[in-house]
Amino acid sequence: MIRPVMTCDRDLCQAIYRPDVDSGADVLERAARSYGWRRLTATSHTCPGCAVSRGPVLELGDCPVCSGRTLDHADGAQCHYCRIVIPHRDDLDDLDDAAWDGRGVVNTKDGPVVGGDDWS
């Protein structure tokens, strides 16, 4: 499947807006504009970071708006470039006591056993 994406046309900027769902170009344009993307010409756009002079996006990361690097804070992960805050997921609270051994080994009361999903 091919999904339309939006890229920033500023020199050296690597920002990409990838919507979560498959949508047409008009829906993509409206969704991106709601996050701060701006149209420069009929075929050219600028990302929210470049639009407010915090760009260009030089380091890619997990930001859903511009694919920029995010920094963890108490209230969520904040994008270094567009400054959007992505709240921490509540469903990860049960992993507080989990330990990843990184080797595909499950730590049991009888000792390590090969298998599992790398979390114990």
C-alpha cells in the first residue's frame, strides 16, 4: 500500500508527516495543517518547526507530527522541533517491574529458559 505523506521543503529539513490512516491528498492537507504544517506553494510545504524557526529537523525520532527527535518529560515526550507533547501511555504501567534481558531468555524460578518475548 502506498500512503501519501508530507515532507518539509526547507533545505536540510528531514521532517515527514505520516498520517495514521490511509487518506487522500485533501484529507492529508487538512490534517497536517491542523498540526502546524504550512503550504508555501501549490506543491511545497514547511513543517511546524521550520514555520516558527525551530527547524530544520536534523534528527529523526518518534514525533507523530514531524518525525523529529523527542525528549522525555514528566507529562510526556516533547518534540525538540515542533514542541508537541505526546502523553505517556498508561497501559505501560504494568511494565514497571519488567526487565529485558535482550537474549530471548525467560527468567523463571527454576532459572533461565530459552524462549519468550525477551521480557521477564
